[in-house]
Amino acid sequence: MNRHVIGRLIAAAAITVTGVAVAPAPASAAVGLQVWFDANKSGQYRNIQGSISNFDGYNDVVSSVVANGSAWCLFEHKDFGGRQLRVTKGQYIANLTNVGFNDIASSAKRC
Ligand SMILES: [Ca+2]
């Protein structure tokens, strides 16, 4: 392989890397409220698109969240009852323990 060909290969590799870098990450494409069962975006995941009056199947387990598109409110009880935690638009809370809301959320809606 001569030097010229190697140069072209390096240029092609650089273009490929650039292409990957500018592609949207899956997280940035998300809409709604993203919730994970564990801290730091780990464990099972749900993407909430609208008002959910009852976290059926994931009640009292949410430990990290990202609010996309608007602010979202988490509620302690189903049907938007009990204590409320407002997550501002774009905010990522890596560990809901830090805001006194770990394994508590039972419903959510935009707010
Ligand atoms: Ca609850």
C-alpha cells in the first residue's frame, strides 16, 4: 500500500468518525419524560409521553429521570396525589434520593 492510498484511507476514516459524532444520540431524540428504575439512567426504562395517572408495573421504583420538551411533575400517589416534584425542561436528575423522591413516584404529567 503506497503512501497516497494510506492517506486516502485515513481521510475516509476521519469522515466516518465525524459522521458518527454529528449523528443524534438516542437520548437527545427522546421526547416526554424518561424514567429509570435505578439511579444514573440504569435499570429498566420507560418513556412517558403524556399524563400517566398510575405507574402500573413501575410504581414506587423510579430513581432517575430526564424531562424532555417541557417541565414534568412527578407525584407521590396515583391520580396526581400526594407530594409533587417538578422537573424542569431538560433537567436530568441522576438520583432522586438527592431530592427526597426516590422510589416514590406513582403518577406524572406535564406541568
Ligand atoms: Ca408512591
